[in-house]
Amino acid sequence: MTINGTPNPMADVVRLPLPTATPDTDTTPETAPPAEDATPPETAPEMQDTSYAVALDEPEQEETGDTTPGPVLSGTVLRPAGDDATTEGARRSIIPPVFRDRVTFKAAVRKLVGRWLHITAYHAVRAPWYAVKMTGYALLGAGKLTGRQVRWWWLLEQEPLRQAAASKGDADLWLKLHREAVKVRTGRGLAVLGEVVLIGAGGVFVAGSLWAVAGAVAVVVPLLARIGRPAGLSIVGHAVIPSRYRVITHDVVLRAYYVAGLGHPDKPQQQVQFAAPGLAADGDGSKVTVDLPYGKGFNEVIKAKDALASGLDVAISQVFVTRDATSHRRHTLWVANRDPLAVPVGRTPLLRCKPTDIWEPAPVGLDERGRGVTVPLLWNSTMVGAQPRQGKTFFARLLALYAALDPYVRLSVFDASGKPDWRKFALVAHQFSSGLVMTRDGDPVEILIEALRELKADVQDRYQRLSDLPTDVCPEGKLTRDIARDPRHGMPVRGVFLDEFQEYYDTPDAEANKEIASLLLFLVKTAPAAGVFMVDATQKPSGIGAGQVATSFNSFRDNHQTRFSLRTGSWQVSDLVLGAGAYSEGFDSSLLLPSYKGVGILRGASDDTPTVRSHLADAEDAERILTAARELRERAGTLSGHAAGDRTARQVRDVLADTHAMFLPGESFLPWQELAARLADKLPASYGDLTAEAISAQVRSFGVPSVNGKRDGQVLKGAKHDAITDALKTRST
């Protein structure tokens, strides 16, 4: 068949009928009852799907030449002749996926080698016991073989016949059988004697050589042991416990879809069909492309996912469905043999402590099918969200460790929670702060604001300088590897990492909140294109701040290109982390089990949206990697800022001592407004933009209470001189 002069690749469609889910339904074309409104065979037109240019179902030709189309069978597979691709016209990969991706290939090789090393070690330890068992079984085998030879020689199979003749008193038959037995025994006896002579000669022949004896034992003993091995027992044990899992067949899949209400086996045009190549093994599971009946779509599959799992008789964590681009009623069903998310993937490959390249994606783990998963950091902003203690910080830190091992990446790390997880990044970070409480380095909120201001100025300056560079240096007006690594240009790739970033929108200083919100929104929108990527983690993706701050927070959250959601409390929260529309596409991190640690849904990193089991890097691993990263930066001459001990950019003041110095002789109380004004007047470089709320929060963090006092006839909040003096004494002890 041709269409507009072009050969039709679907002209040789072969329909392969499969058994339906209901055994009592007759599905043979010869006996299937016609529909009530069916057109008589002599006038029936060719049935085809008019939404396609070519017929998806060619009419079956019987030997009589009848061209009447047979009924579309439940479970029919539409298989183009000579093509087993899932999508019609698609070309199957020449190179298997495991060989195309370095991360996946290494993981597969590591798994295979590890398995066989374990098997080898297991059996090596038990080899002496195997030798004892084999020797015992060989002796039993020798006895069994000897007994067989004796029974064969003595013609014991004739014994029942002679006994029957004797019982009947038939002497002639008995004598005839006896003479026959004597004759056969004589011949077989000579044969047995020959066997004995040959075995003895062979023993004498090999006895003169130790190697010959060893070879004979190596051949004969296992053969005799196999003969003597009792039924149901084995000589060697299982080093790996054999897997037991539910076998998925076409019938099982059809049953699941029908009980889930996604079709009906007996109603016309309501049967579920399978696209070529039908059900096939895929990794540690089974995959099939399903065509739903007309009128049903992917959204209904998502809503019926738990019913599908029940119909398949597996856990819901073993069922994965993905949308097909060719039709809304078509999708791919993958059923894992066992829960793939409960199997950890081990420690991060970054423990090799070799230099990384930020221009390449960061390996983060394996998907549900055991394939390597990477996250591109450069040119992107990434958000990580989850409930507490699900692995959110570990995943964000894993990305930061990858960036740290590239000595040409300048890091800015800010942890609002003050957890120990990030503190070792002080070894490599250009800008760093931890917590929200005043430290010896200063106020973390002020450090963050100054860093964000500097980042904003750098981004704006980069756009101007990149546009001014000649086209032979900067061909497309974008940052290149050569420009980023050339210190003359001063435009290295920069990475900004914020953990629990929602806390920075809700500090005691309302003005600081507004400025932080404005700066972060600017950076997430414009910085990635200038080579400044962001990775931001939160456990509360909504309900932060009020007014303009709340609006900026939501805009900041929604402007991340890549999103990773570990377990969340509801599908609504999952949609906030993964982005609007994720739930309608079948992605809901609230369905992840509490026992899954470091497991989440990755959206936006590629065309796929895999469920990822992330690599583990604990505190000791992180310290080891960061120590190596610092050495790499020292050798490359790229250690800067906080990690290099640079404090010249901002002189760190002792807030408590500075506040104490603002009291004039005889003053016992000062309001916060007046303290802020005096500090801004006396030390403008450090306190020029200080507010009353900010100085109050900083001083109170040292245990100084905020009390009422009179000033110019008004009762105002402030601090007492004695309380600040006591705080200074307490800190010095």
C-alpha cells in the first residue's frame, strides 16, 4: 500500500490475538457473535481509525478469501512486520542504553562484579565442606552404579516372568526363560568383566602421574557425586537467595485494567489493547505499552493507580506509568519485580575525590530501573523539598559536593538552620554563613544580604562584560568554559546553595526580609544565564511571610527549572515542590513511603521524570570530599573569600562591645532606636543601614533582655547598661 506515492510502513500489520482476562469469553473470529448493528459481510466497509492516515487494523484474510474484518480482540497486539519498536516508526537503539551512559555502565559493571565477587568468596569459604559432601556423594554414586551394573548383569527384570511361570506350573516356559537368562547373563558377565579390566588398566595407567590422578579424580568424582546425590539436595548452596516475584502476563495486565474500570472485555470499543512489542522484560521488571479504549485517557490511569496495583497483585510502589507522546489514551506501564525504591544504591562515587567538571551533569543516583540519573547544575536553578528527616539536606549537599570538587567553581553556602551538615563547607566556600544567631563572624542575615548584593552586582556586570567581549572570544554572548577558567576575565562559574531558605523570609527584621526576597527573586530569574546557578532546599514551600514578601517567596519558589521532591505530607505540597501540573501527570511524592530515605521524584532535569534513589554521602564522607576539594583549589590557586580567611571585604565587628561603648557616662538605659542611631553615626561602615529591630535582635541573641525604660518622657523598649556589661563578662568566662 502507498500513500501519495510513499510506501506505507504499516501496510503489513500483523494482529497477534492474546487471551482475554475472562476465560469464558469466546474470542475466536469464527465464533464471535456479530454486533447487533453490524453491517452484513457482503457490504461491510474496511474498518479503520479515521484519525490516522493509514489503517491501524488491517482486515484479516481467511483462506476462503473473505475480506470481512474480524472483531478487535481484547488484548490485541498491533505489531508492524519486521519492527518491534514501541512507537510505530520509531527506531530502536543500536547501542543498548547501559553502554551509552558512563554512569549507568559503571553502576552495572560494579553491580555485576560485586555479585560475582560475593559468589566466589561465599563458595571459596565453603569449598572444604563441598569437598567432603562431594566425596560422600561420590561413594554413594559408586555404590548405585555398581548395583545398577549387577542388576543389569543378572537380568533381574526377567525375574517376575519366571516367577509367574512357576506360579502357573508352566515348566516349559520356566525352562525356556531360565536358559535365556543363563545365556544373557553369560554375555553380560563377560561385558562386566571387560569393564572391570578396563577400569583396572586405566587406574594402573594414571597411577604413575600425579597430574593424571588429579585429572581423573576431577572428572570421575563429580560424575559419581551427581549420580549419588539424593533427590532435592545440592552439593553447593546458594550464595544469593533467588528472587521471588509476581509473574506479570498479558492476562494479569488485562485483569488489572478491567477491575480498575479502565475498560470492559465484552463491550464493543471498550477493550484494552497492547501496542507492539507487547509485554516484555525490561530491567528488573516488565514493560508494556497500553492503549486504552476511546474516551479514556492518562488522567484516569493516574487516578486508578492503586486499583491497578491491586489488580496486578503488587505493591503500589512497584507500578509506574508514563505518558506516551503519540496519543492521550496510550501510556507505558512498567511493573517492577520487587519494590525498587527500597534498595539503597550505596555511597556516592564522589568519594574517589577526583576533580569534577561543572559543565557536565552531576551524578546523583539511580532511577527505579537501575539507570544512572544526573542533574545539570550549570544554567539552572534547582529546588529540593521534603518533610523533615527524609534526606533533603543530604541531596542538596550531594550537589554541593560535586560543585566543590571542581576547583574553578566559586561557592556561596548559606544554611539558615545552622545544622552541622554544612559547616565543613567553610573549607571551600567563598561566602559562608550558618544559622540565624550572631556568631564571631557577624550576623548571618547581614552576611547573606551583603553576599546577595555582591552576587547581584556581579551578575549585572557579567551581562555587560560578556556583551562587550569580541565574538571570537565569546561567540554567542554567553559564558564559556575558557572564559570562566581564565582569571583575567574574573567570571568564574558560581554556585549559590541555600538550605531552609524559607527562614530568610521570616527574620525579625522586616526590612531585611524585603531586601532578601527582592535579591533572591532577581538572582533566581537572571543569574543562571550568567553562569551563577542556585540550589535551594526547604521543608515549607508555602505560607511564608506576608504581603510583598509572600509574593516574592512564591515567585522565587516557582522560578526553579529543576525540582526534586522527597516525601511530602500531601499531593498539594508535592505539587508546590515539583511544580504546577505534576500531580495531573502522575507524580506525587506524598505516596513515597516514610522508610524511603533519599528517595524522591526528579522533575525538569531531563525529558523523563524518574523516581531517584540518591547516593549517600554522610558527614564523614562530606568532610573527606571537602578536604580533597580544598587541596584541589589550593593547587589551582582558586581558594578565595571565607575559605581563604579573607575578612577585608567586611570588617567583622563585636556588636556587644560596640553597643556597650555607645553608653555615655552615667547612662543606665538606651532605647533601641537611639542605639541604632549612635552606632550608624559612630561606625557607618559597619552599621550605616542598621535598624532598631536589627540591633535589638543581635543584642538579645547574647542574652540581653529587651526592657521598658523612660526616655524624654516616653516609655520605650531598649537595653540596660548593666545587662550588657554582664553579658560581656559572661562571654569572656
